[in-house]
Amino acid sequence: MPAPVPHAGRWGLRVMTFNLRYASENDPHPWSQRRPVMRRLLRHERPHLLGTQEGLHRQLRDIAEDLGPRYSWIGLGRHGGSHGEFGAVFYDTLRLAPEEFDHFWLSGTPSLIASATWGNTIVRMASWIRFTDRRTGTGLYLLNTHLDHAHQYARERSAELIAERLRALDPALPRVVTGDFNVPAHADPVYDALLAGGALADTWDTADERGPQYATFHGYRPLVPDGDRIDWILASPSVRTLHAGINTYSLDGRFPSDHLPVQALVEL
């Protein structure tokens, strides 16, 4: 198995964003066949922080079981409670301690559960968590999201809202943002709004080293070298990215998802 993000670095924090592809058995790529591949990938990479998209509650419980007791997760179904897809965040409890968190919906009424007001027919949301790094005692924020796949206006308004919420957090602490943004990096106002309005940098661009680039959505088709990155890890400019990578792991031709996970090894 390739390891695009090294495990080196005394205080390095391994971050991953991964659209899991919701679990279904009525699918040419059923979760029962993808789960063992997902298990092997995650156990090999051992991310300290894992921002996920599209996971269903029972699917997230499977992943929690496969990661083992060292990991925990925070999330909420986008229709409230355990209903609908999640943007769950998994974290290594030996490295990180959650101090506070919140969820909001990507709409004109962000506190209203399952609200959608910007033309998108699928409910979208974001979650943020403030962690303390147990090794260094430093704090950080992780925000995880999944923007709409079909409506550019909704994506742009969502990016503006996320940037606004990031600005409201404690400015002394660095931010890391994970997500499936459904637009290519460097080629869309959504990207520009998050970097400028959210005071963020793209870890792929700032990394000291990086692996080969591929389109991060492959849809179970052949991988596309130098394709569009629609899944990103963004971070405060003060965060140093030692290595960034796009993980192409598959087992006997079976991919764990229709997206490739994106990884970054960062120092706060």
C-alpha cells in the first residue's frame, strides 16, 4: 500500500478528508465490499483527524469499530439526530481532546436543522470542533463540510457563511478546514472566497513536499492524473504543511469510495 503522507515528524498532525460514498447494498459497489478496503486504508494511514462526508450512521459505526477504541467521532445527521448523511469528524483520542463543537446548516437560517434556502434541494451543513493537542498543549479548530453538488449560488453563499463563522472563532488558534467542495481548486469563486474570506491557505500548494495529483472524484472509473481536486484540506497560513498527498489505494481493483482521500501532515 502506498503511504503518500509520511508518519514522520515529532509533532506532526496527520489530517485526512474523505468523502466516504454513502453505504448502500443496492449499488454496483456495495458497502459490504468496500468496507474491508476502507478498514485497511484507515488502519494503515492512522489519521489523527479525519473529516468525512456522506457517511450514514450505521456506516460511521462500522468505521468506528474498524478504527478501534483509540478513536472517537463527533457528528450530526444533516436532517437532525442520526437522520441522513453526516459530516462526521473522527479523531485520535490519544492525541486530541475535543473542548467544544457546533453544527450549522448552509442556509440563510443556519441554526435551523435541515434548512436549505439557497436553491439547493439537498440539505448541506458544516461542523467545527475546538481541540487541544495532548502532546503540545496547543489548541486548534477543525471545520468539516460538504458543499452542494449542483447549485453554484448555494456553494458561493455557503463559502461566505463558512468564512464568516471562521472569523468568529478565537483568532489566536489555527484552523484546519476539510471537505468535499464540489468545485476545482484554483478555478472557482468558492475557492477564492474561502482562502481570502476565511484567511486560509491550500495545504496542497503550501506543502514542502507532495505526491502526484489526481482528480479526487473518480466515480470508480480510471484515475485521472493531474485532474481536478474538489476535496481540499485548507489551513491557517501559520500552519506548516510538511507533506500532502492523494491516496490511490485499492484492493483487487476495489476502491473504498468513489472519491480519493486527501491527506496532509501539518505542524501547528
